[in-house]
Amino acid sequence: MNFALPSFARRSILAVLLLGLAISFATRGTSRSLSPKERQEVFETVWKNIDEHYYDPKFGGVNWQEIHKRYLPLVRAAKDDRDFYSIVDRMTAELHDAHTRFTSPEQWASRKKHQGVSVGFRAGYVEDKVVVLDVFPDSNAARAGVEPGLIVTALDGQPIADQLAKSATKVLASSTERVTKLRILSNAFAGTSETPFEASLQRDDGTVFEVKFARQTLTSEPRVTSAKLSSGFGYIRFDEFSPSLVKDFKTAVENLRATPGLVLDLRRNHGGVGATLEAMARLFFDSKTLFERRMSRKQVTVSQRDGNHSEEKQVFLGKSGAQIYSAPVVILVSEYSASAAEVFAAGMQDSGRAKLVGSPSCGCVLGITHDRVMKGGGVLEISEVLWFSPKDRKLEGEGVIPDKVAVPTIRSLQERRDVVLEAGEKMLQELTLAERAALSH
């Protein structure tokens, strides 16, 4: 999440699960080739910036000096820029958080365009199996007959378990076990546009069919979708806290303000800009409310020394007359809900403004104050801010825990039933009934 205390220019919280498991970013070199000497200079600059600015002065127990010694020979031996960027990014991953990373120029350009090489569907773990969760319309996957609820039994002719085991050797542990598992899965599905996707998929009757099709470069621009559900409740989904969505989100809330309850679907929301989540959250409060707690490296240092949070930054939102929606709110979350989505959900939950339904979120909640562009065009992002909920729950490594756990099943996916949304609507029914009962007394 891009973030800023008053002394910083901008803020963002974005955990790169970026388009779930559907998209990977392929790099084919750099737009500005680096000499071996320049690669080492960039490496030193990256290491030093992290050494000086990482939010935790103890680096989560990682010996950062030893990391330098271990990676310097690898950088010197890098055979090309692609190899170099991969090595330095892996070095940043040694910190085991989802936000500190080093991105090649091509990968960065793809992220800014919300673009990447995709297999055309999103897979996840359901009932301890790798299962198709949803399929992009008009994709090669859809044309090949890939549907939600299909079980992935093999990739490229090898059992899925073997492919995951191989992928696990290439992925370092991240903020939580949840995001680490998702990254292992994403890595197993990753490939370039020149590499066809091959898989064995099992139907509900136990039969298996083979698919082979070309990966595609797909774009997924942030947008707000909203509707009035058949239950009468409102529904809004958006998958990124992008500044461009604030106006559309406000309009959607205004259009649904007469509904007796509202579902906010953040199950695929991977984060975004901190100021955006605050602008959206303000629409739900009519008085000043504590919504976030956060700490810089200096404040973390003090906390580690004497155990108090006295120097933390507290963020309050809301004022009389600014509230647009006052009825009950339910937020849907999942392990894909990351970063800014988690700060938003935690603030709404701890303030008593919303109930959460779904599964525990990513637990990837650190702040990036600004993007550091290196020689050659690579971009370094550093976790510089630690987040807490209003009730002082640490979010990084923990995430938000739903008030009601609800997860899809293979059967529900095959039947095209959204059991998490159904649970959210049921929760709203209970909340609205309780609200009416309280008003009648």
C-alpha cells in the first residue's frame, strides 16, 4: 500500500498478488541495458536504501549484513539484466514481506497498465485441491471449456503436487503462510506468452480432459461494479483502491443509499492508495472515528525499546453531515484481500461499522512511501510503515479475521453458487432485523 505520513508526498499499499493467479509478469531484459559495474552499483543502492529505511530496524530477525555478503557474488556473476533483476528481487524477498520488492522496467510498465500474461482463469485452493475459481470471459481458457469448479490434476504433463513442490523451491516465505501458498501456486502457473498452457482438468463426474491453449496478454483496469440484489440489499465490488475509482464508488453508494443493507465485495481487492481507502471510508461515518493506527521506523524503534505505541500516528475519519450510507454494511474478504483492503476492512470492523464475512485476509499490510527508480529503470519498493487496526491489532502477518467464516466448495463453484455472498446477505438480514427490533423499543 502506498502510504504517507504528513512529511511524505504520497502513499500506497499494494500487495502483489496482483491479479490473483491469473497473471504473471514476464521480463525479457531491460529498456536500458546495464553494464556489470552498473548492476553492482544498483545492487548497492538497493541494499543501502533498505538498510536505512525498512520499517523494522531489526529486519524481522534477518541478518541484513549477511544477506549483502551472500548476494554480492551472485550479482557479480549475473549473466544478463534479466538474471540480475531476478537475483535482486529474490534478495528483497529474504525479508519475508509481500511489499518490499525490486521490479524490472518491463514488469513495472506492465503493472502500471494492469497488464500481464494470463492463463485466462484464476485458480485457488478449495478443499485442499487446486480448483478453477473463475474464468475470464472471451479468454482462450473459456473457449477451451475451462469452467469454475474444475480440479487441476496436472500441469505440463506432471501431477499438480509435483509442480507445486518444484515451485516451492523457487519461492521464499512471505508475510503469511496464506500468501506464500498463493505465490507458490501462481509461480506454478506462470509462463511467457510464447509458452502454451497445458493442464489436465477433472470434472465433477471424475472424468478428466486435457486442455492446451496459448497464454494471453490481458488487461484488467480498475472499476466499480454495483447492483441491487434480489434480496433488496445493495452490492458493490472493486478490486483496487485506485484514486480513479473514488467518484464512481461514491456514485454507487449514493445510488444504493436507500437499500436496507450493503455488501462491499473486497475478496479480490489487492490494495492500492491509502488516501483512496480513507476517502471511501468517510462515506460511512457521521462523526469523528478512529480508523487506522500506523508507525514509522522511528516509532517502531521506540516501541521495540520500551513497548509503547505513544508515538504512533492515529487517523480519524468522519464528520457530521458527511455520511452518505447509514444502514448496516457487510464486507466480504478472502485470502486475496490484501493491503489497503485489509486496512479498510479492519477499520470498518473495529469501529463497529461493518461485519466481515469470508475467510482470513492475506495479512500483507505494510506501507510504501514512494517508488525508488534505479539506474536502468528498475523500481525498488520498501516497506516503511507498519499498520494496526483501531483496536491495536497488528495487521501484517495476521490479517483480518471475519466475523462469519464462509468459503466456497467445489460443489458450489460447479453450481455457480456464491456461498460467501449468500452468507453475507444472511448476515445483513440478521443485522437489519436486530436494528429494527432496537428501534421498536
